[in-house]
Amino acid sequence: MTHVLKIENLHVSVGDKPILRGVNLTINHGETHALMGPNGSGKSTLGLAVMGHPGYEITEGTITLDGEDVLAMAPDERARAGIFMAFQRPMAIPGVKMADFLRHATTNVRRPDRKEGEELIPMREFRKELKEKMEHLRMDSEFARRYVNDGFSGGEMKRAEILQLAMLQPKFAILDETDSGLDADAVRLASESIADIGHQKMGLLIITHHDKLLEHNPPEFTHVMLGGRLVETGGPELAEELHRHGYDRIRKAYPDAAAANEEMLGEETEEALA
Amino acid sequence: MSQTTSLAWDPAGFDALLASQSEPDWLTTLRREAFDHAQAMQWPERRHEEWIRTDIRMFQLGKYGLPVLPTAEPTPSVQDAPHQLVDGVKLGGRIETIDSCITQSSLDDDLAAKGVVFGSLSEIAQSHPELVRPYLFTAFDPDHDKFAALHAAFMTGGQFLYVPRGVVIDRPLHIGSILTDGGTDTTHTLIVLEDGAEATVLHESNSTDPKAGGLHLGSIELIQKAGSHLRYVNLQEFGHKAYHFAQQKAIIGRDCTLQWTLAAMGSHLSKVNQSVDLVGAGANSQVNGVMFTEGRQHLAYHTQQYHRAESCRSDFLYKAAQQDQSRTVWRGMIKVDPEAQKTDGYQRNDNLILSHSARADSIPGLEIEADDVRCTHGSTTAQVDEEQIFYARCRGFTRKEATRMIVTGFFQQIFDRITIESVREALGAAIARQVREYE
């Protein structure tokens, strides 16, 4: 059976402010989708809503995974069902070693029925797998002993997210700007790693501003988000066009969405200034 | 304990206590003086700086009897003393007390042969007054307040450790103090390390039941002579209806090291004064503290790092997490005398508040009279971040697992400093037991 993640007519608000205004998106297992759009268009909101962030209220629409109602699941149930997001800004958890965090996470995701307090994956077995994955990603073994994202550079955080993707092997992964804040070499390494781990092995939704990541992970579909809606969908050539020429054509073609986007962006700026 | 209820904290009770002790006259004199002071002293009030944040109006001394006296007939016994610091540890000796009545005391022969003395404070005060008298009440101040004076007058069943010059004890010694429900414990612990001596002492205080009440009026005195090294651990897990009033003080000399790890989990109300006096050049102290409260617990710790000699270092870290409607108070002071040049003092208190009704008061302080010093202090108070919890949940952790992990991680910095594995494990287990079911 091919797994399907289906988002239909999704409306999401933060507080009273509508952010997503009817998003439709179907991702089949093995497909790669690029999600592009100007700042403030709602790309990260889509990811956070799919994961079940408590601050994002679903006011309308559905999300299903193989027909199961994702919206009825708690965030950890979504993770155990096989949905993953690489965070744009992952949280630090001081005092908790990367290896311990991952061992617990990996156990829970691989054994979705595991009850609290039940045994974790045997240490030896886990360490072996982690070591292999880290070598594969050309990560220093010291990394596993560091505290989760604590004092990590931007690049280290993104690589840690990729390592988690590699360990958790989800059915669907949303990669929220996993290539941003990296230098050219690091972008190449991240792109290759993602291609190696996920391309055609998962359903990927790649949120990006760059072309490098998509070069290594050519998308079957490119979606453009503007003002909280997917206004256009195309193939890899659309991603290339947007990368070369920006969003002017899109803004002109969809003035209402562009206006909504401006409004959302304005509010964001006000919040940032407040 | 039923046999003590007829004895009160009054002159008749005091006389009965004196009659039950076979103590040297100098010690009786100390007690009498303290008793007279206690009689004359008022209970602390909230207008006193130390008690502004700690309300003891509900505390009634009269509800508690005197500690079990040695003449009392049945020696209380508790099955399966809930000790945790000793798992897998080869000990050099141990003392067990129940309501400050010593029920067991032992020391390995090889240590005794080297002149180590470890046993009942009152017995040793009688048999070896020259080891006890010069030190008793040199760190502890019986006139500090009424609790201290009462402790000095009524202390029973104390523990004493003496490590002679140059003797290194390679196995930890264990002190286990158990408080029965409604019981009274007035234990005084005195530890003396002569020049170049080394020891590790694991001291834990428990109640027979996590919900038990009772009264602990205690004191710990750690006296270190030049070049001695002490690791001292005290884990306090009194029942959540117990009152705990104590002075815990160290005086450390030239080139000494003291690593003092304290974990305060229990009691309904604690008011503890902990201090380290660095009195010889080059002395080095590290104090690590863990507090974890729940329900309506109130734990107040007033700490001091007192630099009285040059080139000393004091490193202090307390980490506290508060649940439910509980509250912790930490008020710390680094004090530096004019002659204590080249002082290196560090003081930090971090709090993690786990409930909207919990509270942490964190008051660091510096009092510096020397001009060539480096003293830094810091204090943080934060709540568990919902974004952290969400992040962990996106990795498959339940909310409870995520909270537990974040809390454990919060304390990790203390664990990283503890070199004794059984202590790390016991602390980890104590913290894990205390973590609430969050939803």
C-alpha cells in the first residue's frame, strides 16, 4: 500500500489571525514536493499545523494519513504514525544528551504502542546504528554526547535534524528550511544527505529558498504559497523559475493572495517590533 | 514515640534528658547554657530578615515529644531502612539512627587500627573528650536562633567522625537517620579531619513514610584541618509533613578541598543555614545542591560562602525545581573579609518552575571587603518551555516523558559534578520519583 498524506481545505489561525486559508495538498509516499513562497506566506505554519503545534488552531479542513484523522492525534502520536518535521529553529534541551534523546525517540517511533516506562531499544544495538548513521552523515561521534541543540551553531542544528530524520525513518517528512543558514559546503552535504536518506524513500515536503537542495532532490511537484494558499503547482521548472526570477509574476497573477500576504507580513513585522 | 510524649521541652524534660545522658561536665554545661538561652529566646518572626519568606506560625513545638532517650525501653526498629546512597558501595563503616537513637554503629577494623574514630557523639565525648571538645560548636552557633539553642540543649544520638593526620579512608562511611511518623530527631553530626586526612561521608535522612510528619532539629559541623579532603553528601527525604530546622556548617583550612553535595527533597517546611568558612589560604570548596519540591512544601536554604583567608576558591551551584503550590527560598551570600585577597567566588542558583502556583525566591548576595577578588553570581528562574515540550513530542515523546526529560536535563549539570556513582543514581531516582504526572 502506498502511504498518503492528504491535506484538504486547511484553514489555520494563530490567535484570531487567519494564516492558512484553504490549503489542499496530497503527498504520496516516495514523492518529493517543494514548497516555496515569499516570507510570511504560511509555509512554516503548514508544517507546524501538520505536527499539531498547540498554538496553531485548525478552524476548517482535514489532514489524514492513510485515511486516519491526523487532527485527532497528539503531536507524539503523529510522530509515531510516521510524520516528521525538521524544525527551522530546533529547541535546545540542556542536560539531555543527543544519544539519549534519540534512543528514546527512536524507540517510541519504532514501537508506536510502547507504554511509558517500558524498555528502550537495547543500548548496544542503538549505539551501533547511531554510529553508522553518524559516520554516513560525516558527523563527529562527539556530537552524540552533546546536549540536544544546546550551544549548537546553525549548521550543527540542521545536521542534527537530518540525523534525526535518518534515525526515525518517517513515512513523511517536512523539511523546514533545512538548508538555510549554512555555507555552500554545508548546503551540499545536507542536500546529499537528505537525498540519500529520504529521496524516493519517504514523502518529502521541502520548504526552501535555495536551489541546491532541490538540485539533489528534484521535486515531482513545486507548490507556491502566497497569502496562506497554494496558488500554483507545477513541476521542477517552476522551482527553477521562482529561484531565478522571484515572486513578482506570482504576485501579479494573484493580487488577492499577494495583498493577504502583505497584510500577514505587516503584522509579523509589527509583532517583531513590539 | 509514645514513651516520650510525657516529656516536654521544659525544665523537667531537660532534666530528664540530662539524667539519661552519661556526659562529661563540660558538655552538660554547654547544654545548660543553651537551654537557658532557649528559654529566654522568642520564636523567630517574619519581621526578621531570615524569616520574611518563611512562615512558621503553624509550627508548634509542643506537638512533638523529646527525642527518644537512651533509657527508654524499647529500641525503635524500622525494617528495610530506605537507604539509597549505599547501593553497590563498599562501605568502611556505618551508623544508623532512628529518631536520633543509635541502633547500629560499625567501623572496619583496619580503619579503627589507623586511629579513625566513628560512632556515637555522646559516647565519644565521654571516652575521648580531647577529640570532641575542641571542635564541638565551633562551626555551629547555638545562639543563632531559638531552634539552634533548642538543638544544642536537647541534641541526642549524634554521630562523630575523627580522621587522624594523614589517614586516607578509601571507602565511604554512611550515616542513615530515620525519622518515624511524629517522631523527633535532634541529631548533631560532627566530623573532624586532621591535616592531610581524606574521607567520604554519605549521609541520608529519611522518614519511615513519604507522608510522615515529625521534627528534625539538627546540625552538621564539618571541621577540616590543613590539606584535608572531604566529600560529603547529604540527601534529605523527610516525610512531607515533617519540619526540618538545621545549621549545616563547614570550616575548612589551608589547601583543603570540600565537595559538598546536598539534595533536599523532603519535609513540609525546611529552614536550613548552610555555610562554608574558608579559613586557610588556598582552601577550595564546591557546594552542589538539588531541591525538588511538590505539594505545599516550603524549603528555605540560606547559604554562605565565607572567605576569611587569601587565595581561596568557592564554587556554589544550587538547582531547584518546584511543582504544585510548593515554594523554595534560596538566599545566598559570598562574604569576603579584607584579608581574603585573590578570592575566587562563584555562586549560582537556577530554578525551574513546573506549575503556575509554584514559586521560587532566589536572592544572591555579595559582601566584599577585599579589593583584589573575582566574585560572580547569577540566578535564573524559568518555566518549562512549551516549545521544548512540543519539539520533544514531535520526536515521539509523550508530554510526561518530555517533561521528565527536561527536568532531568535541568539537574544534569549537578550530576555532572558528582563523582560518586551511587550518589548520582540515588539522586536520579529521587528526582524521578518526584516528577508529577503532567497533562
